[in-house]
Amino acid sequence: MQIVDPMRSALAHPAYRRLYLAQVVALAGTGVATVALALLAFDLAGAQAGGVLGTAFAIKMVAYVAVAPVAAAVVARAPRRAVMIGSDLLRLAVAACLPFVSEVWQVYLLVFVMQAASATFTPTFQAVIPEVLPDEEDYTAALSLSRLAYDLEAVLAPMLAAALLLVMPSTALFFGTAVGFAGSALLVAATTLPRRAPRGPDDAAEPPFWERVRRGAVILVRTPALRPVLALNLAVAAAGSLALVQTVVIVRSVLGQGEDSVAVLLAALGAGSMVAALALPRVLRRLPERPVMLGGGVVLTAATALVPAAIGVPGTTCALVCVGALWLLVGAGWAAVETPVGRLIRRHVRGADLPAVFAAQFSLSHACWLVTYPLAGWLGAVDLGLTAVVLAGTAAVATVAAWRWWPPASSTPGRVTQGAPAREVGS
């Protein structure tokens, strides 16, 4: 297929191929850990396991929001390969400890440490890829491959966990997670990364620590071509949180169907994202990011707004099919918004600032989920239809803001230039 040709070209680069495999095996380990964590929560808290998991996931988001920019500043001049290997080894150690916990607070502490390590690894990984793949088409394919990796983790990791449970107790799943992180560390260790450009005598002095912490966010806010990304992060979180939080309620409580239908609808969400990710390298050859990402925001808004109508369709099967179709659209809109973000950051940010900006994007995007997750959950417990309308309205406002903020000059196609100066920000 022509669609996969750019992905094959990107994977032909040995350094990128190893890094991508490291991402895949680490995500597989993370997905298995999610299943194991749910089972551990039930062992420790019984009927209160939902509260334990909800708190653990909130801690995960807090770690992402708070740690990513600080970690980026701390390791700014450290060897990137050492940072990623160290993060994997820390995650491995946490996973190896989880089978032995006996108190809920220990779960919370270890989850925070593991996610703090992830908040260090992921932005570093994202900032390295543009240097490994300087060609625009290869880099675009890498962004789509990364999106596919996350989708496959969501779809295949629970199946892997189920298979492992046939031959081992639930607590042993964490050792499988540790193996995934070990594999990631070994693959990163086997990869030769491009050298970071040395600081020259004319470069500005290293800014103070807290200025380095906030630098990535300042660049995102002050660079006109990147402000739309901040708004579209909220559109993705609004639509995605409704799908992820309320699917089980829609299926079990509203439509009265079984657990298998929950899995089918969540698979539809992942399938929509995967199909869009496969198509995007070819689409982005012909269209600039602006119509693709804004189109994704419109799709997210419309699909979320139509959820009450889909639930109300006569006939349970028809209602399930309608909701599944909407989840396909949500997944496609999600990928259309998120996949091109790396291209925009690469084009408008200097090479030296890429780690800080990717860390800020990682942190701020998860801050949106920190708001919309509880909104989808708490408001959904009162009125599901109202929740869909509120979240659709949120996505609509965010998409309109992105449209208003997007500079016309950035709507034309252009080649990504590694290390282009962020003139809007200054030195």
C-alpha cells in the first residue's frame, strides 16, 4: 500500500527503528501494568477499588503535568540516551516493587514515581526523533507510527495481559511490565544518537533553573503558530474523556449490554485513530497542518454533540452501531489533531529548545485531561446527555479559538526546517 511506504522509509533508518521498537515494548509494558494495577487495587480495596484506581490515574496526570517541565530543565544538558535509559530503569524498578505492596498508599507512591519517569522519558524521546529523521516525510511517518503505537497499546496490551493471566498470577504481570522496560532500555542503549551541538562562545549564558522550567510553556504561548495547539489539546481531551470515561456507562447502564460490547466500542475508538494515523503521511503531503488539525477539531466536536442522539436511536443494536460510528470519528479526529503537532513544533522552535517545548506540550496537554476527566465523570453521573453537550461545547470553543489564533502565513505548505529560529520568542 502506498500509505505505508513513508512508514517503511522511516523504519529503514536503524537508529529510528530501534527507538521505535523501544517505544513499542515500553508501551506494551505500560498497558499490561494498567490491567495489573486494576487487579491489584481490587485485591487491596475490594469494592473500593474504583476509588483507588481513580486516585491513581489522577496522580498519573498530576505527575505528567508537574514533572515534565521540571525534568526537562534538570536534564537539559545531560546525554539524551542516558536520560532515556535511566528513566526506563527507574520504571523497571517500580514495576518490580509493585507485586510486593500491601498498602494503598504504597501504590500511590509507586505510581507517581513510575509516571514521573515516563514524564522524563517521553519528551526526551520526542525531541530526539527530529534529529534522527531530518527528512520531513520520514518525520511525518514517525509521528503516525507513534500514534499507532499508542493505539496498539490500548487495543493489544489488555489481550496480552489476558493471555499471561492464563499461566501466571495477576501480581506476576508487573514482572512482564519490567521486562518491557528492560527491553526498551536495551534498545536505547544499542542506538547511536546524533551529537547535540556544543554551546558556542556567542551563545547566551545558561538561564536560571526556574526560567528553564517555564521556557517551553513560554515558547508555546508566545509563538503564534503554536498557540492553536494549546486550544486543540482541549478539544481532544473534551471528546476523548467522554469516550473513555462514559463508554462503560453507555453500554452497561443505558443500553443494558455486556462487557464485550464495552470492548467493541473502545476498539472502535482505537480503530478510528489507527486508520487516520495510517492515512495522515499521505494526506500531509498534499495539505498543510491547518486544515487537517482544524478539521479534526470539527469532527471531534460534531461526534461528541451527536452522542445523545445516537444513544436515543430505537433499538439497542442500532444505538450501539451509532455510538460505535461516533467513536470511530472521535478516534480519527483525535489522530488528525495530535499527529501533526510534532511537525509544527519542529518547524517553529530552535533545535536547542525542542526538549523544553516537547516537555511543555506533554505537560499542558495532560493538564487538559486533568480537567476534562473529572468533568466527564462527575457531570456524567448527573446527566449523560448534558455532559455530551458541555464537552462538545468545550471542543467547539477550543476549535474556534484555534482557528482564530492560527496565523494565515502558517496555513501554506512548507518544508520542516530543523533548528529554525523561533523569532517570535527571541533569544
